[in-house]
Amino acid sequence: MKKYMWLIIISVFVILISILVFLLYPRVRFDNRNVNLGEVYNPDVKVYNIFTDLSNRIRVSNNVDTSKLGSYDVKVEFKYFFINIKNKYAVEVVDKENPVINLVGSEIGRACPGKEYVEEGYTASDNYDGDLTDKVIIETGDNKIIYTVSDSSGNAFNTERKIEYIDEEAPTIKLSGNSTIYLYLGNNYQELGYSAIDNCDGDITDKVVSTGNVDTSNVGTYKITYTVTDSSNNTTSVERTIVVKKIVTQMTYGNGNVYLTFDDGPSERTREILDILDEEGVKATFFVCGANAYTKRAYDSGHTIALHSNTHNYSYIYANSNNFFEDLNAIDTKVFNVIGIHSKFTRFPGGSSNTISRRYHTGIMSYLTSEIENRGYTYFDWNVDSNDAGSDVYSSDNIYANVINHLSHNKTNIVLMHDSGGHSATVNALRNIIRTAKGYGYSFKAIDSSTPVIHHGVNN
């Protein structure tokens, strides 16, 4: 009997010890085994037994890199009395963020009626994979386009663009030549042409309707209206203005003003002339053969910049009309690059009455004096010659007398002078010319669109 009592006691003791060990044995709880890409990861580890929290005794080795997707091992170590726990726990860095698609242009696309929509473009990007544009899948639905993309983690995104098949854009009409043309009485008006383009219909030049007429037998301003309508009933109209004016050849016609004009510059003489003009408060006109800082200064000071010639080479510019207008376009480009405008005032080298052109092309001046006006230019000759390019080039007294003796209150006084490098005598005569003319009651002006036009008689 005694023997059985001891067995019972020992069994009870073992059971009690086992229960105690069970109650005291530490348990590990590892909760957060997933972390989102880019987030800060702090392991949530707790160690406890039934009586107390033992987490302050944990040592955790955390090597989780949340900038890269993947599985990482987190080591947890714990020592408690004679118990030594070492565990590894797998932590997954995951990507739960959807990629993004950005549409180029509007979310509502436009296409011409009966035609396919032309894709404006799109881009796709992912927080982890980067550029996914080449992974975008496009599906066409009823009046819409659906764009879908998935990243390497299976996150998907889609957006759509609605398509409207409508044409609200008017066609465009481009006039050949200038929108304003100047003709003289008796000239023939010839249509310079036009073209019309529509965003949906393409070339619709043959649908242009022009209205209006030009009577070159009467001075006046005339309008030609060009109208075109596309297949969606969008309409555009543009106008061309034709000004028919009286040709002036009389040397006594005009307004009594003095228009000082200087050919062949710019040069150092131009700088000196500008100084005098500024000091005397006078505006003038420069028919240039080039363009530089003096040209810009003259323009900024309110003087008129007009075109003379790029080469001033008679044998070239009067050989044929193509050469002439190439030369004129070249000097126009130089002037535009300096002052930012295309001047429409010009003067023929040698004047419209020159006879030297006969050596190179018979009859060319008769053609050029008409054609240059058709191209929108107004050319000026002169009726007061300072002769500073002739026998009086070195005599400021003679230059002064040539101008003052030929001024008249009964005419428009277009005075021919020069500002190229060799004309120091012109500079020396200029101030006296201005002051004497002012004393006689003359006013000085720069050529503009209101200036009466002085033309010589054409001799070729």
C-alpha cells in the first residue's frame, strides 16, 4: 500500500511540474509578415508566458529591404533561464499599388466623321516597375478606347478616352501673294491665286468661291472675298484688298513737305546723319543696301527704312526679273532680321527712269515698274536731286544749293541724297539744308503710306 502511495505522490508531482513548465514556457507571436513596398518595416514580435510579457528580452535581426520585392528572413532570439529560442520568420515585401496611365491630350478625343481616331498618345508608369508604356493594351469599344496595363505584381489599372466623331474646325484659305495689292489706273488686275485646306477634307481649293470685282479705270479700294465651306458646313472667308491709285509723274504735284531720302547706306556717314537729324528734330527715309545697328537706330528713332538693293550691281539686277526680285528679297530679309518688319517702300537703283538697264535687258523697266506694284511694293523716285552722287559729290556748298534752289511749296519735295561711305560732303551740307528749309517754312517728314508718290517717266 505504501508503495502505491509513493507512486501517486510522484505522479502528482510530475503533473504539477509539467503544468508549471507549460505555464512558464515562453511563447513567440510574430504578426506582421507582409509589408508594402516602400513602407518602413518594424517587426511586431512579442514573447510572453501565461504570467507576464517577456518581449523586452527579445533580440531581432531585421534585414528587410522594403525598396525591393521579395522574401526576407527575420531572426528572433530569446533566452529565458535555461531556455534558448532561435527562430526565423519569412517576411514578404509586396506591391499593392496600381500602375497609372496618363493620356496625352484630352480625355475626349476628336475624329473626323467617317474616319478613324488618330491616337494622341499615352504613358504608363508603376511605382516599382517604372515605365510600362509598352505594356499597355488598347481595346476599342463603342465610341471609346480602353487602355489597360498590369505591373509585375499583378496590379492592374485601366482608363478610357471617349471619342467624338465631329468636325468643328473651319478650313483655312491661304492667299498667294500679298493680301493688299496696289495698282495704278489702267493696270490690269490678275488673280494671284489661293489654296484651301481642311483638317478633315484635305485640299478643297476647288471649292473656293470668290466674289467682288476690281475696276482699274477708277481710283478706289476694292475687295475680293474668298469663301470655302467643308463637308461639315464649317465656313471660312478671307479678303484681298486692291488699291487703285493715281500715278504721279508731275514734278510740281504734292503737299509742300520735304522728304529727305538717303540711298546706299548704312555706313559711318549714316551715324553722322542720324546725329544731325536727331539734333534738328527731323525724320527722314533711308533706302538701304544693307542692315546693321545704324539701321536699327534709325528705325527706333522714327525714321522710315525702305529697300534699295542688296548688290546694287546693275548687270545682275537688270539682267532679268528673277534676278531683280531675288536681290530685292535678299535686302528685305536683311532688314527684317534687324528691325523685325518687311518694308514695302523701295527705290530702283538708278531710278525708274534709268537707261543703263537697256544694256542688259531691253524693256525690263517697263515690266518691273508694273510688277513691283503688283507684289505690294510702292516705289519712289525723286524730284529734287542733291547731285551728291555726281559732279558735286565733294562740294557741300553745291549740294546745299542743289537742294535749296529746287524746293517748292507747290510740290512734294522728294530729295535724293546718299549716306554711303564717301559722302562726307552730304553730311557737311545737311544741317544747313535743314535749317534754311525750316526758315523758308518747310516741314520735314519721313515717307509713309500717305506720302504722294513721285515717279519718273520710264525710259526702258
